[in-house]
Amino acid sequence: MATFPITKRGAEQLKAELHKLKTVERPGVIQAIADARAQGDLSENADYDAAKERQGFIEGRIAEIEGKLSAAQVIDPAAVDAGGRVVFGATVDLEDEDSGNAVTYQIVGEDEADLKLGLINISSPIARALIGKEEGDVAEVQAPGGVRRYEIVAVRYE
């Protein structure tokens, strides 16, 4: 099984979700199924069907998270020393050469990515363009509106 990178924070978030699913969601749906069974005829019981469907979703998500955690390569960005190069977990300050707008992104794993929070997936076009570059370099990114050029202002490992 191939490993995939995830930051320490991302792994903790997955563990917290797994804990909630096992300790809160799973027992709740089991109780909902028991309550629905107590109502009698299961063939026409919408509550029972909904609870069983929810149980399937919860069990599937538990299996998915456990699989991801078992294949995860947890990386602590603060412990990375890449000599100023952009690597997984790095936080990068960029300046758009056309507009002059400044943006900051952290390169993270697939499950952690959230553009609104400045967290970009390692396999995204912008992250692929940044990997291996250093402060002062220019990264060219193929965007839907054409090629965008970003100057790397700073690289941090936090």
C-alpha cells in the first residue's frame, strides 16, 4: 500500500473525527436502530431505513479514516529543514507578478486542503509548481485563465 503525506495537524484532525465517529456517532445510530425496531414492522419503517443508511455511512467513514491513518506518512512541518526550498508542509508567501497581490499558502495533504484557510493540496497545480523552488524564484502556474506567475517572497516551516 502506498503511503501519502499528511501534516501532524491533519493527522490529529483525522484521529479526532475517528474518535467522534466511534464514541458518539456509532452508539447514537445503534440506539436509533434499536428504537426503530421497537416500533414494530421493519418493512415499512422509514426511521429504521434511515438509521441503517446512516450506520452504513458511519462504518464506511470509520474504515476510510482507519485506512488513511494506517497509510499516512505524518510530517511535522516545524521539524522540516529543507534549506529554504519549498517542500511538503512549507508555508509559502507569494506575490502575483501581474496584480501584485500577496497570498500565503501551506502545502498539505489531500484531506487537509482548504483554500479558504490557505491550505493547498500537494497535488494541486500551484503546489506542484512551487515544490523545489526557493525564496526569490518565480513559479509559473497554468490556471484556467492562462499562465500566472508568482514570485516566492518567503518560505517558512511552521
